Amino acid sequence: MKYLVTGATGHLGSKILAEIRKLIPDKEIVAGVHTISKANDLKRHGLEVVKVDYFDRDSLVNALKGIDVFIYVPSKSHDSFTRITELEYVIDAAKKSHVGHILAMGFIADQVDDPFALSAFYGYLPRRLAESGVPYTIIRNSLYADPLVPYLPELIERKNVIYPMGDKALSFISLEDSAKAFAKVAVTRRLRQNGKIYTLTQERNYTMPELAEVLTKVTGHEIGYKPVSLDEFGSLYDENGEGHMLSSMYDAGSRGMLQELSNDYKTIMDHEATPLIEFLKSRLS
């Protein structure tokens, strides 16, 4: 078997790569990276490294040749049109290269009436894979808990969580837990079922006052909840052109579209995902 992990130097892809190396021999793993020069450390450890540029269609076909399980982590583009175009190239290359199975990353904000800027892509993903003819499995992530850690100093200074969420809740998963589930599904035939869609969340979700209470406990600083408007939130966090995407995500959240809960993580891993408070304490210790 040959397993290709894309985004192997990125936030999620690098963690999937680390987890899958614990489960299968390195000789069965191919690390897909956009910039080969950033993968020198992987090469030194004896891993096969290939360039994966989703928009270089010929090189993508070559990268996928001989691959049994293709772990597809989408690019970080901020609009659905770019990602959907990327997906079309990915599926076309997978078919031409006779890829055995696609294990794709999805997201819980994929409802048909979801205002999130990337919901069109995440809604298109399962439908397009279903009619592609390529065997596939999708793992839908909830919100990553990890960005809360570097965000804490700002929240302490503000003394408030400011997400424009109203009375609705957010569901979380850590990058590490997500990566463990991806690796386990990738190498386990009974879990890697064609057409199966898993959703990764922790055991519970959090309204904003509940999240503020958790953050107060882990930091020792009093943190409350004082939401800003969607427009203000987008303006505050538009440093890399992400403002609209982020504000649209919390628009979806304020409509209850980011509070989904699932037992799928336990189904995959035989134990619950790391609780939010435990995760945060481990990162701050």
C-alpha cells in the first residue's frame, strides 16, 4: 500500500504525517508538499517527498500515480471558487492516476443555507466525490481548538470573548486529535468505507459564556462575553484578507451551524476526544 499525505508541512497535514508514521512503515508513505525546499527534514528522515501543486495538473497526475490512499487536505484559499476548481483538478488527476481511495477533509459548516464563505466548497465536496466514481471517505472537522491558545493574551487584555455568536454554541476538535483520526481511518480498511462521512467533535460544545468560563479557569484571569458586530469582527481580523471569511463563519455560528456534536471520534479511536479544558491546560503548562 502507498499513502500520500498532502500538506505534509502544513498545520494539519504535518500532524497527520506524524500520526500515520506511528501506524505503518515509512516506505509506504509519500509526503506531498507544495514547496520541496521546505521538506528537507522529511527527506533526511528517509521519507519519499513529491511536489503537490493542485493547479499544476500534469504534476498532480504524476504525484498520484501508484497511490492507494490519497489523504486530501484542501489548500488554505479563502473562497469557494478557488477550492472547487482545485477539487475538480484533484478528482481528474485521481481518476487518471487510478487512485484507490480519497480520504478528504470536510468541515461542519456545509449546510445548504450556510452563509460561511467556504460553505459552498464544503457542501460541494461530498456531492462531487459521490458522483466521481473514485472511492472516498470524508472526515468533517469542527472548529480547531488550537488557535485559542495564541489568542488568550488578547482575550485576557480585552477581558471578554468577542465572537458574534449570540446564544449559540461552538464545537471544537484539536489538530492533534483530528490527525490521529485521519491516520487511523486511512490505514484501517473497516473504517475507510466508500461514501462514509465522519464528523469529529469533542464530547460537548460551548456557548460563549461557557467558553469564557473555561478560559477564565485555565488562565486565572476573569474573562466574560461581550460580542462585537460581524462587521467589526471582520475588520479587526482582516490582516491577511481573512476578515470576511472569519466573520461569515461566525455568522453561521450565530445561526447554530457550528454546534454539531458527534460520537464519530470515539467510533474511530475507541475513546473520547480530548476535552477542551484539558487540551488548553496541556498547552499552557
